[in-house]
Amino acid sequence: MNNLSLVILDGNLVQDPELKELSRDRKVVNFTVAANHGFRSKEDNSKEFVSYFNVEAWDKQADAIAQYLKKGSRVTVEGNLRQDRWKDDEGFNRNRVKIVARNVRFDWVQKSEQNSRAA
């Protein structure tokens, strides 16, 4: 039985996506999404911070992401968590958690549209 590891993430690309062609018909794109968070403390002070999430997408979706998105692009990512584990060159155990995207929505809101919504 599979356990649930669903993630929905909204944010902006930190850098341009990196597309790698693994074979003639397999491609992967890697990118990092910055998500802003905020909360109000007991002293009624607003605190804000940013979290960075590594994301990978495959094949046709990878092509579209590499073609249309760039640093600063706003996206909504739906996917699953995956943990990679390995031993580094010195023999230490290493790991990282990333999001494997099932769906990436390109949020194409134009600045002029944002300004009219704010008015």
C-alpha cells in the first residue's frame, strides 16, 4: 500500500530551469521554487520567511517548463515527495528530499492585471 506524500506548492522560480536529456525520449528538468511564509507572533509582530524547494519534472512537461519558464516565473506545483539517498566521496551518508511534479501550472498573471485587481 502506498502512503500519501502529496504536495501543493505555490511560489516563484529562483533560477532558470535546467533541462537534461537522458536519452532520445527521456528528459528531466530541475528547478527551485521559493515560497514565502508568514505568521503573527504572540506579541502581534508579523514574521516572514522564505523556504526553497527543489522540484523535478519529466518528459513533455520538462520540455514545456524549460521553454516557457525562467527565473522569477510564478508556478503552482502538484507532486509527491521523494527522498534520494547516497554515499558521498568520503563515505558519508547523504540525502535530500525533492518534489517530483505531476502537474505544474504556469501562473501567467500580467503586472497590468495585478494592478487592476489591487485597485
